[in-house]
Amino acid sequence: MKKSVLVTNKLFEEVLNPLLNRFEVEVFQQDEPMPRDLFKERVEDKTGLIAMSVDRVDQEIFDIAQSLTVVSTVSVGVDHIDIETATKRGIMIANTPGVLTETTADLAFALMMTVARRIGEAERYTRSGKWKIPIYRRLLGTDVYRKTLGIIGFGRIGRAVARRAGGFGMKVLYYDIARADKAVESDLNAHLMPLDELLATADFVSLHVPLDKSTEKLIDQRRLALMKRSAFLINTSRGKVIDEIDLIKALKHKEIAGAGLDVFEREPCLPRELIEMENVVLTPHIGSASYETRKKMAELAVENCFLGLEGRRPRYLLNPEVWKEKGDKIS
Ligand code: NAD
């Protein structure tokens, strides 16, 4: 019997060819996330799964899908997958790092520019027909160039944001659990700083950590209170890295100047307070959403799944301990 794959999103048709030629492939054809009940029903007999970051691949799914050998996610973030359970059950988990780095860094920078220069507000104002007289003292924003940027999570995307900051003559501070090489620090002119100190110093704080136990609600009331009243918070990592209720309070009480947010605690539900605030810029989790990048992510996810099902090591395998066991069995 042919191995079978469930793909929870249409992706790009041509990208699926390697899988279609070799395996039975079932693709969820709608433009919306696959409903949970349908997901559970259709994954049951599959050997491979290509999932999106909105699909919760948890113990319940692993209990149902007893034949699953590889889960390939079309994302770099893997907080939606229970990797521990997968590893115990010998299921390979793979993701798509790197190919989305520059596109996500672009969005982080765009959010920073948009919130600082009040572009969202200005755009709404222009469309509203209220623009009757020259703009002198209205819609005054904050300069970005030569300001201090604090990057939390200095990995692939954090560093790509730092590269962009160089072009704006910004001073770059970073906080990470792992110090970057001296060469990287000097190349990006970036200075490591303890988290609380960075928060108190930066004019813009941009989050680029993965969501896990160590980063959940990393930015809470206490840390927001450390930020300057004139500072902006940018989040393109995961919504749960910020305590959203604390952020809303800080924004309401003008403890910080504004926020640019691409990710939220309970997507796609947004708190009404955020929607009604002028000093925030909100985007619907589009960090990697350029045509070119989404295509590369889909290709890589398909390749990871294909290799796993062929008994070869996926390019971006996150639980190599599973591979070692498989490798031992294969050799
Ligand atoms: P990466 O692994 O290259 O970088 C993450 C960095 O965070 C690493 O340097 C790591 O050491 C650091 N880190 C981990 N835990 C930390 C902690 N507790 N405190 C401080 N630093 C910590 O990952 P990346 O490719 O740069 O992606 C980062 C995250 O961005 C992803 O995990 C994903 O959740 C998110 N992302 C979002 C979008 C979007 O559409 N908005 C797109 C791509 C990625």
C-alpha cells in the first residue's frame, strides 16, 4: 500500500508534484484553516502530515494517527507541535527555517516605521476626506533613524532586523540566552545587554524569540513598566510572548508610546481595546507572507516530508534523536 500524506492547506499546486508522484496525497482545498474535527478524521490513516502553524499537532493527534512517521510544518515556529510526545513515539518533526528570515525582518521594520511615523493613522485620515488644509502640526510622529533598537532573540530574524537598523544609523542592543560570536556582534555593531537594562534603554524593542516555556509572557507588566514612555514595542514572534492584557493597560495608560503587532494571544481573535487604539498597528500574522517566501516555505516543507517518508533525513529535522533510532534500524 502506498504511503499517504495529509496537507492541511492548498499551498502551491506545482510544489506538491514530488509527493503526488510517489504517495497518496490528500489536500484540504479551502483557503481557511482545516476544521479540527475534519483534521482528526483525515489524519487518522496518514503516514505524513504537512501542517500550518494554525494546526495544533498535539498528543490527541498523535493518539489518532498511529501510522504517522513525519510531521512537516510550513513555518519556522513549532510551538503548535508537541515535539516531546512526537519524539517519544519516534515521529520526525521538521520545519522551514531561513527561507522566511528576510521577509519577516522586513515586516518587523515596516511595523516599526508604520507605528513611529503614524502611517496607519495618516492613511485612515487621508482616505476619510478630512485632509483639507496643509499638515503642519498634526500627525507628528517619531524619528526612527539614529534611535536605539533593542532586539530580544538575536537569531536569524533578530540579526536580519539588526542589518536593516544599520542602514538607519540605529544603535543596536540585543538580549539572547546565547551570546552571538564576536564577529557577528562587530559586523552588526550590536551590543549584548541584560533584558531589563535593554528594555529601559531602547527606543524600539523588537521581539524575535521562539514561543516556549522560557518566553511565554516574557513581556509582562513589570517589564513593560521598565520601557521608556516614548518607546515602541514590535512583535513579529508569537502573541503569547507578551501578556496582552498587560500590554493593553500599558498602552492605555501611555506607559509606552505604541506597538506594532503581527501576532496575538488568541489569533484570529483580537481584543476590542487593541482594535480601537490609534497608537497601535495591527497585521494578521503576515510575517512571512510574500509570494516568493511562502512558495519557498511550501517547497521546503514538501521536501522535508518527502525525505522523511523515503526513509531519508529531512533537511530541517528538529528531533534528531528520532532519526538516530531510525538510522540505527535502517543501517
Ligand atoms: P532562531 O532560532 O534563529 O532565533 C531565535 C533566537 O531566540 C535564538 O537566538 C535563541 O537563542 C533566542 N532565544 C530562545 N529562547 C530565548 C529566551 N528565553 N530569551 C532570549 N532569547 C531566547 O529563530 P528565527 O528563525 O529568528 O525565528 C524566531 C521566531 O519568529 C520563530 O520561532 C517564530 O515563532 C517567529 N516567526 C514569526 C513569523 C510571523 O509570521 N510573524 C515568521 C517567522 C518566524
